[in-house]
Amino acid sequence: MRLYTCLSSLILLITFLFTSSVYSEDPYRFFTWKVTYGDIYPLGVKQQGILINGQFPGPQIDAVTNDNLIISVYNYLNEPLLISWNGIQHRRNSWQDGVSGTTCPIPPRKNFTYTLQVKDQIGTFFYFPSLGMQKAAGGFGGIRIWSRPRIPVPFPPPSGDFTILAGDWFKLDHHRLRRVLENGHNLPFPDGLLINGRGWNGNTFTIDQGKTYRFRISNVGLTTSINFRIQQHKLKLVEVEGSHTLQNYYSSLDIHVGQSYSVLVTADQPVKDYYIVVSTRFTRKILTTTSILHYSNSRIGVSGPVPGGPTLDIASSVFQARTIRRNLTASGPRPNPQGSYKYGLINPTRTIMLANSAPYINGKQRYAVNSVSHIEPDTPLKLADYFNIPGVFYVGSIPTNPTGGNAYLQTSVMGANFHEFVEIVFQNWEDSVQSWHIDGYSFFVVGFGSGQWTPQSRSGYNLRDTVARCTTQVYPKSWTAIYMALDNVGMWNIRSENWARQYLGQQLYLRVYTASNSWRDEYPVPKNALLCGRASTLNTVASLGGQSTNMADVVQYRLERMLDELDDLEQRGLFSRREIAEIVKQRRKFEYRLKRPCPLKQDFLAYIEYESQLDALRSLRMKSVAREMKKQGNKNLKKSKSDIAGLRRIMDIYEIALKRFKGDLQLWFQYLEFCRNKKNGRMKKGLAKVIRFHPKVPGVWIYAAAWEFDHNLNVTAARALMQEGLRVCPTSEELWVEYLRMELTYINKLKARKVALGEDEGTLTRDPKTAVEKQWRDENKELFMPLGGKASNDEPDVESEEPNKKKELFEEHGMNIFRTVYSAAVEAVPLSLSLRKCFFEILEGTNLAHFEDMRKEILGDMKRDFSTVPEFWDWLARHECDLENAQADISEEVITSEMHKAIQVYEEALKNVSSGTMYSLYSNFLMGIVAHKEGETNISGLSGHTENYISHLLKIYERAESLGCITEDLACKHVSLHLQLRQLDEGRKLAATLCSGKLAESVQLWELRITIEIRCITRKSPSPSDADLQSLFELLRQILTKVPVSKSENLWVKAFKFYTNQRQYFDKLVEISVSSLTRDGGSESGFSLSSTIVSFILQKDGIQQARDLYKRYLALPHPGLALYRSCIGLETNVASIGDKSGLINTRKLYESALATYDQNVSLWQDYYRMETKMGTSEKATAVYWRARRILKDATEFVASSNL
């Protein structure tokens, strides 16, 4: 017994030591909070506030990186309560996020224990009550996360650390503020500002002269951006929401709602007291509050006016935001520098755009994201997702891009996959500054700008040293773009930090999903989790197997509903029992796919494709069975359930898919085409839905009107749709053109009917008389509504006895319609040249009354409105001439006459708009005529009038140059024309002149000049003289030292090819290349100058000289991935013929490349394949596991079929 006791004690001791060693790095900190109401006087007026342990603001939370925080919250309020932790990432644990979409609230008189870990985090954050408008009553407090002792901090330890919680404040209590919002109104203007819960001069911060202190400032207000400043003191910014920053000095800082900053302040001013000032930003009425910075040995209080700060100016705020950069050399929560994570080298897997708006829904003010105003479900989304509770939400209920449609209420959940790297663009078209926060993540703010974001906006991104943070601002009529690695599984809130907007719907949830069921990716539901709503009857011990069982029940139910259809198919002999078993197997597989938590669009489309093919097979067999029955004298098969079951199933799948993917226009049109082809009655409802969701898409209105016009033969409905579309999209050129075509087509059909009845003759369409008209008619045969009708070919040969006025009734009516639509379209889209051209072409394809008058009117309007637009004159000249589409046997006289018309137009154009673009279009036209006549670009042999045209073309180039309108394109065409004419001397002089002028850095022009110089040199003699070699080299040096390597590929190739056998000049070119690559860096892909030169040396001098040279290039700053790959290929080829040094060098090159490009999957794959083929299995295995460990997303690497 004694021995047993000793062994037990020894086991307990070992267990304790082991446990202590495991958790020694992650200590626990315990907090007990009692949340109560209490009287507070923040603005001198008694209010009911929310206190934590009797404090307002609440107690400070101090933690160290990776600490575990156990916070027991007792709710003594008379309403539910949730505490959210602004900026804490809750790695793998969105259960603790404390927002209504993830956590059930703590009921009155109940308690809940939050279990948080500040995993891999440092910095300044805060907590607050997240339900309703409770934040307006207090309950917030600061969070400070300190670096671990062994992690260096990029500044000396300050002598003190102060937390400042500032923000706007309302005298109305939070219950009344909530009622204001629920009644459909916005919040009133704030009554004041607070610093740490107090108003004017309510706080004093004592410091010692000569010492430095850290101030952590958070904007905990509801609606308003603030500006923070300290009288006569500079603020050295050191940290933003967990990111150490470049330590710039600021006189004041803009802090938007929900943001946190850390600054160092040195007490280096004369001994006295100074104002700490907080004032509102971007508001007409400026609110200000102060605290006191007290020097410990000061006897002089604050005096003088409060120092002013910026107010409405946005430009200064934007400039300040651009200067906030990440300190790449400083350590973050871990010892490695912050710059070691190169976010700019990662390509985003997809782009999400979130546009805020302020619509009225059901007569009340709401706020929305991508036209969806979020409403809270009756059950937290995370619980519904975990327990697979149907009807609470569906993934994809909010589109990933703005739709422009009418706003609507919806529980907003967007789907995303674990390990995606996404680009999110916040687009703000409103006049107020927006502040966006994402729970569970820290993201990189890569760019912001004014106006509409476009893919071209990426050229201005900061892909090197932007800060990583959790809250970012979006300026009015502007956008902000972020990069975010989705490395945290869970249900995460994306919200406006303007709490009124958040409460009224400007938020959504991002469901980051992984199919794996592992604690490595996400923790299971906590055992102490509160359950509410539809989850109230469940228990937290439920496992994933429960979810699968629930899913299986749903799938089984759906399959059982198919029994009647399957029995009918078997009884009618259309499918055998084995085939029906296979059908059930396939449908079961598809149904499980659709019941996944986050089904893909491809899942629905694959199911639809399978059912479509199955229904087609059923139809074929049905016809075969019917033929056999006829042969036997039996009656036709009667209709039964199986005949329509497949069609109904396909329709149901489409409708389920469209509920998830409302914003997918392609899916909508696919569904509508299916309904149209099957002549299904749901077509009309489908059109109404797509118009409701996508009213800003012109193609939707055109499609709906076309269906009414062509298939329903309902002209009134088609016209109403088109007119409504034009009211919604008045600037859509496509809508105006199609509306005109529809109206003219209808008039033409009415006339065709009269012709068929012998009451009229002719049609509204013109017989094509010219090549241009004929081509236009041919091209427009398949358009939406062609103007021609068959009646024009079948008109009876009967003389009309009606007067001419009656004959022209339709022509007059058609012209009235044309004129009305034309006038309205021009008024709606006054500056669209393409719209006018379309109307003009439609007019020329018709036979309306007063045709010539209308034609002249349109041309006159175009000349008036587009007289300074070069493209208009070019179109007009080509329209007048149309030689490009002329027949081959056209006479020379006709050509001359038509050319004269076009030249007159171009000359008139040059009087109105003498620009490089106009000259370029003019020369393109003439060059096209010359090439058309002489065959492609071979115009050296002149014939007929071609010489005159070329002479005229040369004069055009000379005029452009003399007037200063020469452009790079014109200059290159001018020089190229001399080359085509084999006038080398003229081309040489011209190129030299142009290259010494304003086009001295035009690479394309220099390429032509070098080409001409080489031709001139080789024309003299096959062996160039030293003078020629030196002269050409000086020209090359002149341009190659100016132009970036990335733009001068052809010049370098020409130079090395020409000097291949001239060792002296070849070596000089190599030296120039070294200087250029030192300046510009190497290439990641595509053309690589260093690789090209190494290839030349390899062919000339062999492997050893090539090695010496590439080693020299690799020693340069940023040699580029393309050079590494080229050198690896070279050494691999050497190794393949048995040279061991080649294998050694290949490994060295791979290791050197991976030191820079460690996240390049293809580089790891190539390294592994090389070791597999040429190395040893041990080294290949080592490379494989290194890649698995280093790659942040090793999925592609592991999934490679060649591994």
C-alpha cells in the first residue's frame, strides 16, 4: 500500500511538471465582472449608465501575447447582454466573439464565462457591449496586449502607459436611441465628446519632465470620427491595432470610429499644464473636449485658447493615412520581423466588393451592403450552422458585388473557403466617412482612392509595407481595398463601426468554411455555450454525427418523394430496375452536395445537367415505346407523372440555386432560357424576379421585352418594359437602340400585314444599294429585332387606288417614332458618339418619310456636338468613302472621287481638332487604302494613283511634326513608311531627328532607328568598320542606360545579336546590363535580360563562363525568379548528362531561390521533382515535408498529380 502511494505521488508529480511545462508559455488570467446599471454624469446631466464592477469606463484588461483570459460576466441588467472584443482575433474560436450572429446573449440575472486567448497578438484594443444600442450607455473598456519579454519592441520602454477611450456621447439613454432608430429615423447629432467617461478637463495625466510616455487612444464612440492632439507636443506613432509602424511624428491624429492608435509623447516642453484635445472631424458643428497633461513639478495650470485642429478637410486626413506604414524590421508578436510576411507576393483568389447605401425600406431608414439590409435571425448563425438548423440562413444570401438593385431585408451571410486569400474593396458612394471592422482578422489596407474602384486601381496598391489592422476608414465618394488571408475558420462579423448604421443593417457575416472536422482548424462548441432560439432544445455535447444524421434524414425524405416517378418509369418499361437503382444513387449524391453547409454553384449546375440528360433519355425511350405500340395497333401512351417530374425537378433546382446566388446574372439567364425553351409557365414570374433583383442591368429589360414581343406577341407589355427600363437606366445606349428597333419592327409588321391584304405596298426597309448598306443589313440579320419582313418579297402586283398620303401613312408614323426616340436618347445620353452612329445606321436601313432631312439633321447634330472628337471625323470620312468594303473591280475614277470626299472630311477635321490622334486616324485611313490597293504592306512598287496617296501620306506626317502634334505612334509609322519604301537614308535622318526631340525616350522609335542603322551598316559591307561599330554602340548606350529593362527587350536582343562576334562590345553591353539590372531589378516572369545574356554566353563560350556570369547576376539586388529558373534549367541539363557539379549547383540555386520565394508552389514542386528524378529519395522526402511546413497553403502542392 505504501509502495502504491509513492508511485501515485510520483505519477502526479510527473503529470504536474509536464502540464506546467506545456502551459508555462500561455498563462491564465482570471476576471470577474458584475455588470449593473448606475448613475453617471458624463456631460453634467444624470444618466443611467452601464457599469462593470461599478466603473465607467470598465476595468482595463492587461495581457501578454498568447495569454488565456477567463472572464466571468454576471448580468445584473434587466435586459440581455453581450460583450464583444474589438480587435481580438479568437483564433479557431468564433464562439467567443460576442456578437449576436455567433453567441446567445446572457439573460438577465444569469452569467457566462468567456474563454479567450490573445493568440499571436500585441497592441491596443477595447471591448464593448454589442447588443442593441447598449454601447451608448457605457460598458466599454481598454485592452492592452504586451509583447512577451523575450520579443524586442522597436522603442525603449516608456516611463508610463496611459489609455484614452474617447468618442461622441448622447444625453438620450440607449433605450430611447434605439426607439429613434426603430421608428425609421437617424440618430440626432451627438451632445458632446468624452475622454475616459468624462467631459471638459475631467481627466489629468501626470508626467515627469524629460521622460517619454505611451498613450493608447481608441475611438469608442457611436458615429463620429475624432481628431486627437496634445498642446505643443508631438505625437510619435508606434502602433496601430497590433502593427508596429514607422515612427513618424504628427501634430494631431485622425481616429475613426472603432480604431485604436499608440503614440509616444516626450515631456520636452516648459514646465506647465497642457491641453489634451479631442474634437470631431468632418462635421459642420465642431464638438471639442479636453483633458489635462500635468507636468509633475508644474504650478501653472492650463491657459489660453484650446488649440484648434482640422475640421472638414478630407485631403489632410487622406495624406496622413498614406503616411502610416508598417515597420518591416520590427518584431511583431513573434520574434520574426513583421516584413517577413510578404503579402504583396500573394495573388488574391477572388475579389469581393462591398458597397454601403442608405435606402428607405417600407418607409423607414435602413442601411445596406450590396443592397442587402441585414436583419438579425432568431438563432445565432454560428449555432444554426453547427447544429445544421434549417431556415435560419443560407450562404450566399448577399452578393459579392454591388447589384444596383432595390434594397431588401435579409439575413446576410457570405461564404468563403478556409485558406483563401481575398481582396475586399469597400466602395462608398455616400457623403460621409465610413468605418468598417472585420472580427476575427487582421487585414492589410493596400490602397484607397476616390471615385469608382476598377481593376486598374490595383496599380496604386501598397504591396510592401502597409499596416495590418482590423478597422479601416473609407472616405466619401471613395474606396478602400484590403488583402486578407482567410486563415481563421468561423462565422465572422463584417460591420460598420457607425453603430446606428450597424443596428439598421449595414453589416454581414463571413462564413469561413473548411470541410475538415479537426480542432486544428476550429474548436467545437463550448460546453458552457448558451443556447437560444431554435437551438434552445439542443445540447452542446451534440457531435458532427448529429449534423450528418439530420442531413441524411432530409436527403432520404427527398428521395422518398421520388418513388411514384421511379415506379412509373419502371412500369412503363422506360428504365430497368438496375438503371433506377443507379438513378437513385446519383440523385442521392447530388442531394448530399446541395445539403452541404456551403454548396457551390457547380453543384447545382451538375445536378441540372444530369437531370436534363436523364429527361432527354426518357423522352427518346418514350418515343421508341410509342412506335412499338403503334406497330402492335395499340393507342398512344397516356401522360403520367414521370413525364413532368424531371422538368419540375430541374425547375426546383434552378430556383433553389437562385435563392443562394441572386447576383449571378448568368445563372438567371440560363434559367430563363430553360423556361423559354420548355415553354414553362414560370417564365413570367422568373422575369419579374430577375428585374426586381437586377433593375440596373439593361440586358434584363431587353430580354424581357423581347420575350413579350416575339413569343407572347404582346406589344403593349414589351413597350411598357422598355419604357420602364429606360426610366431606370436612362443612360443605357443599348436600351435606346433596342427600343427604337422594336418600335420600327412593329410598324414594319403592321405595314407587312397591309401589304399581305392588298391594302398597301412596299416595306419600311430600304433595298441595299451600296456595299456598306448590304453589309450592314447582313450583319443585322441576327440582331434582337430585325427590321425586314418576308412580305417585301411577296407583295402583290396591285396598283393602289388610295391617294399618296395614305401610302405614306406608315412611313410618316415611323419617322415620327424615330424622331421622338432619337430626341429623347440624345437628351439622356448627349455625349455618346456610338449611340448617334447606331441611330444613323438604323435610319439608313429604313425607307421612312423625310429620310434625307433626318439624315442631314443627325449629321448636323453630330458635327455640332462632336466637332472636337477625332473618332467622329474618322467615322464620317470612312462613311463617306467606304472603299475598304468596295468590290475588287471598282473603277479608278470612282476610287479617286470617293477618296476626294474622305480627304475633304479629314481636312475639315484638322481645322476643328488639330491633334496627334486626328493625324493618326487620318494616316491610318490613307495607309489602309494604299495597303488595300497594293496588297498588305508591300508598297515598294508604286502603281496608278498609289504614288499620289503615299505622297499625301508623307505630307500628313510632316504637317503633324511641324505643328507639334507628332506622337510616338505617328513617328513610328512615319519611319516605318520610309522603310517600306526602301528609303533608308530618309528614314535614318528622320529617326535621328525624332529621337533627339521630345520622343527621345520612345523605345519603339529607338528600335526602328537601331534597325535602320544596322541595315545601313550591313548594306555598306558584310564586315562593319570600327567606326560603324562604335557609332552604333554609342546609340545603344544612349538609350539602354535610360530605359527600364522591362521595356527594352527588343533593343537588348538586337544589340547582343549584332555584337555576338564582337567581344569588346559584347563585354561592354554586359557591363551596361549589370548597371541596368542593379537599378531596375530582375524579372519575375516573362523576358529576363540576365537569362538572355547567360544563354548567349553559354552558346558562345561554354558552361563555365555562363556560370561565372549568372553568379554575378545573382549577386545583384533582387535578381528575379526568371533568372533563377533559367539557371536551374541550365544546371539541370548539365546534371542530366552525368555531371555531378550540375546537381550540386542545381540544389544551391533552388535553396537560394526559395530563400526569397518560399511561398512559390511551383518552385517547390520543381525542386521535389528534380530530387525525385536526379537526387535521392531521402532528399526528395525532405523537400516534400519542408514545403508542407513552410507553405501557408500547401493544398496545391500536395494535390499536384506529378508529386
